[in-house]
Amino acid sequence: MTAVPEVAERLEALLAEHSAVPALAEFVAESKLRSVVVGTSKDPNAKITMLLVAPEHRRVVAAIKVPTTDEAAGVVAAEGRVLRQLAQMAPELTARIPRNLGTVNFHGRPGLVMTAVAGTPMMTSYLGWRHTATPRRVADDFSAAGRWLAEFQRATASDRSALDMDDGVLARLESRFSDDARSGDDIARLGAIHAQLARSTTPRTAIHGDFWFGNILCAGSVATGVVDWEAGQASGEPVRDLVRFALGYAMFLDRGTKPGHRVAGHPQLRAETWGVGVDYALDGSGWFPDIVRGFLRAGLARLGAAPECWRGAALAGIAELAALTDHPEFARSNLELFRRLAAQRPLARRPPRAELVRA
């Protein structure tokens, strides 16, 4: 039986043999693998994702992501570049991150062929019956994500710099919500949060850019890998990935709960306003807020930043979602969430530098 790495090497060699970029259909036929389309999207970055399965052991060995718009083509190309950079920066993580095998042609646009990463999406268990109502299961998810992220960040770390949660967020918010009379206040408050966070420093590391449970693969309580590197960067602010996981996990706690009803396992939480799970995680009480805050504090401390800045970092992460997501309604919802949470509590006192915690 042919091993999965050997199949990947054969696919890479097959792509390299062509004098010109092969068409998607031609490449799939030459691979002698079975194919299945597992994902399509209709947003401005619309793409189609196909998996290649080895028939002899019925295991997924590669994934192909092809764009259907010019805008999406740029996103797919960017993902291919960051995957090549990561392979050079941290070869020890090859099995946990897709490897760029080459390019195929899809109606005149370049598609990306990547190795598959083993594991089951964390989303599968997250959506399971009473999974998020069980403290042990939730704690295991946060531990798995935290361990993977710590290893990834250690492997790609470089020089330290001021903790920077902006990276164009303020400018994008100002442009995106220019018709909102209250956006000026939001931007001023976010700028103050950024300034407070910048009193800490963190190493520059590679970042995923969309580190939420839908992109994390697991085997049991171990995170085996992370996929979908469209928003990845070879060097950036690691706190962005830290807060993105915590926010994403909290944001959907009330899924499937009827409006006005208590969320199973969380007696303090009712399904009411959009984003109430994040409100609960940041300012509520109970085992779930304790897990979220502990995760953020520990991650900040590991990176050498001030753990007490966890709430400001989370608020900055919400603003980033409002600024950068492709979906207008989701962006507006996150802006309203930021506005509500930022107004609930004044900014924390800026600690003198002697108080900042260093790992």
C-alpha cells in the first residue's frame, strides 16, 4: 500500500513534469485518484475546494483550491506563497500545515494543490450534542488549540516589537463605516486600546489570520493541524491568532438555542442579542468565562505581554473582525458588538512598565 507522503511526492512530480500549468481536469485524471468537491463559496472571494482520495486506502492525500473570480485568484495565490514561506521557516511543522505542491489551471485562473492534513475538524465536535455544555470538553479544545499555537509561534518567532493589533484595522473601519455617525467614537476608543496594548511587546511570528475552530483539525484532544491559510502572514502579531480562537469559540455558544432561552450548560447565558456568548466570555461569571480568560492571560504571558491586557486584546480582535471580514452583515454585527462591550467598562489603567509580566 502506498503511503500518503509518497502519493504527495508523486503529485508534486506530476505537476513539475508539465511544461505549462496543467488544467485541473487533466491533472486530476493523471493523478489516478478519486476526487470529491467538498466546499464552494459565493462571496467576493468565491472558491471551490476539491479533495483527492487514494482509492487503495481511502485516505485524503491532497486538496485543490480553485478560484472562480479574479479577486479570489489573488487570495489563492497569496495562500500558496505563505505556505511556501512556512515550509522554509518551520520544516518541522510540515505534517501539521498544508504543503504547496504546485498549480493547476481552472478556466484561466491558477488553482492551488496542497497536501492534506490529517484529523477531524474541531467544528465537528463543537457542534456535537452538549459538547460546549461540558467543561472538560471545552477545556480540552482550548488546551489543544493553545498547545498547537504555542508550538507554531515558537517555531516561527523572530525579533520582539510593540504589541500591534492595528495592521490597517483603524483605516479599514473608517473607510468601511464612513456612513455611520458613531464610527468616529469607535475608532477613537479602538485607537486608545491599541495604544494601551502597545505598552507590551511580543515576538513577530507567522500568523494564520483566521485561527478559529473551523480551521483546526484534531485527533482526540490533540490538534493535528490547521488549514485555510488565505489570511496567513510570514511575520505578524501573534496575539491576533490567540484572540481569534477565543472569540470564535464564544461567538457561537448560543447556536440552536431558542431566543430568550438559557444556553445548555451555561445557566448565566441566554440566547438574546447577537454575540452574547462573547459578552458572557469577557464580562460574565462561570466556568466558561474562566476558561476563556485563563486562555488569553496564559497566551499573553507566554508571549511576554501583560496578561492583564487580555480584555483590550479581545476587543481589538472584535474590531478586526468588523474591519476585515468579507461579509457585510457579519462586519456590522461585530462593530455593534465592539461598540457595546467597549462602552461597558472604562479602559484599564495603563500599568507602569515595571508591572508588565515577562515570560
